[in-house]
Amino acid sequence: MTKPAFDPEKNLEELLKNDAEELKQNPESIGEKPSNKNYRSKFNFDIKPEELEKYLNKYVIGQEKTVEVIATKVCTHFNRMKLEKSLSEDERLVGNIKSNILLIGPTGVGKTYIIKLIAKKIGVPFVKADATKFSETGYVGGDVEDLVRELVHEADGDISRAEYGIIYIDEIDKIASTGNFTGPDVSRSGVQRNLLKLMEEAEVDLKTPHDLASQVEAAMEAQKTGKVTRRKINTRNILFIVSGAFNGLDKIINKRINKQPIGFDKVKISSEDKLDSLKKVRTEDLIEYGFESEFVGRLPVYVVLNHLTTEGLYRILKNDFSTVVIGKKLDFRAYGIELDFADEALRIIADRAFLEKTGARGLLSVAENMLISFEKKLPSTNLKKLHVNKELIDNPSMVLDKMLLAEGISNFQKEFLIEHGIFLEFENKAIAKIHELTKLENKNVQDVCKEKFHDYFHGIRLMNMESFTITEEAVIDPEGYLSRYIKNNYHKE
């Protein structure tokens, strides 16, 4: 029997009929998530710049000036928005420019971390994306308006709360029209123009025209009410913060201030020199870099972040709120293991992370590589503590082997004592030989010990001994050694 052809219009009509009754009974079953009643629908912000600055400096190391500027402008933005809600229409400024912020700095210096901390502290919804995922048309990864829609999602459907959120866009330098962009062939100027509209003030429809689910919902709503209601979000009060590494911007700045030396491209410029140049950035430099003047005009606040030195990375690790140290401690704590770091270990981690050239991100990668074997092996043991020191960092395999060896010997001793009432002591050479056998036979310590000494209790009891010493000879020839020992020592006074 031939299967009937699929008729999009007929099937959509049937779908609407089937769901119409459900929509009447449960209007929130399709579409936006219902608002979480725990969220504040009214905007409320009363934090002061110094209070926010103090909070950020607890977590962020080596960026004091950056924190000062960002904390001040963010607080002013939200308090200004709160004030404007109380002003009459005549008192409000026309064409007011928000304190949108441009962050300039290399990877791993804390740009994203700072903004996440701010959003958490003041309790506003926060969305982060990379500029490279967007295109002018919206078909290469996403539409810039999706950022605004995602804010509503983060606010659990509360549009009034989303309208005071923060949108953070990283790698903004990658949409400069003259940048060294590698990837999809998209119009970077077009993306700038689309972002420009949002950064100023725009109404964004929460239902996207190319979203089938939105179309179905709209059709259901129209069938139910006889009209289509468009839900929109206004971007007037949404704070936009963008960031990027801006490689090569220092050359443009140096050219403007006539600091470019002869043979500039062949001269190695230090990170401190680049930082000094970047701190002199002007609007004209960003325009030459590849940004449209209108786009730069919507970013009135520029902040240049410091590079992290070895000392700065060490200070991050020493900080009581270090996410790297606390994170690794929690990883091991999940298995009931207490992890602690010697100060010398933190110094070495900072030194190695600096060589990674990825800022604070290098700290985590160094720590992960160093501890991954311990994180795998220790949960299967009874070990409950791990002390990270110079020896462990310099030779993690050796330290782990020693720990597992000692743990295996100790466990076998306990089992033998509980089962037979006899304590077995092990000479160092015997332990070394057992370790050698574990590697050679690919067995764990307890299995090797059980295989070698499981019936030793018979001979030891025969001699009425409560303890017995395992030597290297006993490991090599267990049965022969015990026989000789009994022969030489049985009935001996």
C-alpha cells in the first residue's frame, strides 16, 4: 500500500487542531519558559563603585586599574538607569550613549572572569559569545539578535529583568574589516552594523522568523485569540562589553605617535612596550584597525588589561579565592581525598604556566597535566591525602609509584594481620623487588603479595611467631625461603 504524501499545510493544520485544546488548558505548555517567581521583575540596583571594586579585587589579581574603571562605569550605568526610570519624559536625554566598554588584552588575563563576577554580584542576567560565530545574515553560526533572546532565556523568561542584563562579546577584534581573520567568509562590517543597532537601542522580536517552533506557536496563538502578539525586548538599558587581544594595534598606535623605529618589523618588542602603547589607544586607531566610526562611538570606555607576569600568576594561585587551587581541591574532594599545595609547588606551577603564554589559563592546564595520573589512580586506593610539593611536580610518576607501593604493602599487611593474627614486616629491598614485579607482570602490589605469601601463615604459626620479616630472598623464592627458614630456626633456642 502506498504511503500518502506529506502535505505540509494539512499536517500543520492537524497539528494546530490537536494542540489547540492543550494550549487552552495550559497556555504555558508551548513557547517561552514561564517566569521564575524567585526572580525580581522590578529593577533594583544600589551597589556603589568602591563596593564592587573591593569585591572584584578579592578574586582578580594584577588588574587593579582595570577593575577600578570597570567597577565605576558598571555601577554608574545601572544607577543611571535606575535614576532615569524616575525621570519625566522631558528630563530624559535624547540620544543618550551608554557606558558600553571595550576591553583590550591578551588571552587569559581575566576579561571574561571579571564580567562574570560582576553579573553574579549584581544579580543581572549575563550572556557571553565570541564575535566570530556571527554573520551579517545569521546563517553562519548565529544572528547577533540571538544574544538578546538568550538574555531572556537566562532571565527565565522575565523580559523586564533581561532588559537590564549584560551582553559580553569576546574576540571582537576578529570582525575588524582589515583584521587577519581566518574562517567563514562573512561580512565583518555587516556584523558591526548589526551590533551597533543593539548597542544603541533596538526592539528585538523574541520569535525568530526562521524558527519553525516559533511559527507554530504564533499560529496557535492566532487561532486561539484571533490575533498575533509579538513579544519584544528593548536593548536601551542592556550593557554591552566587548573584548579582544587586538594583535597589531600597538603598531598602529606607535605609527600615529611616531614611535616606530627603523626596521620595526624586525625588532622584537617586549610585552611591556606593547602594553604601554595600547594604553594610548584612541578612536582613530580603532578605526584604522578596521572598525566603523559609528561602532567605535558606541564604546566610549576603553580599558587595557595588564599582561600577567610569573609573579602575577603566583599571586593568583596564592589568593584565597583562586579558582585553580579551589577547583583542583574539589576535584579530589569528590573522592574523599584532601589535596594541599606547598608554596614551592605554587611557584613552579606559576613558572611553567608563564611559559605557556596563555595567561591564567595556563595555570589550570599545568595543574591538570601534573595531577591527572593521581586523579585517576588515588580514588581506587584508601589514600585520603595528597601533598603537592616540588618532588611530586618534578617526578610525578615516581611519587605516584611510591604512594601506590606503600599503600599496597600496607593494605596487604592489614589483611594478613586481621586474617591470621600475624604481622609481616618488609625490608626495603623486598619492597623494591615487589615494585619491580608489579611493573614486569603488570599486577598491583596486593596481588603480587598474595601470590607470593598467601600460605606463609602455616609455617609462621608452626614456629609460634607473631611477626615475620619478608626479605628480598623471600620475594624471589617464597616457598624455598620459608622452608629454609623453618629448617634453620625451628626448635632453635
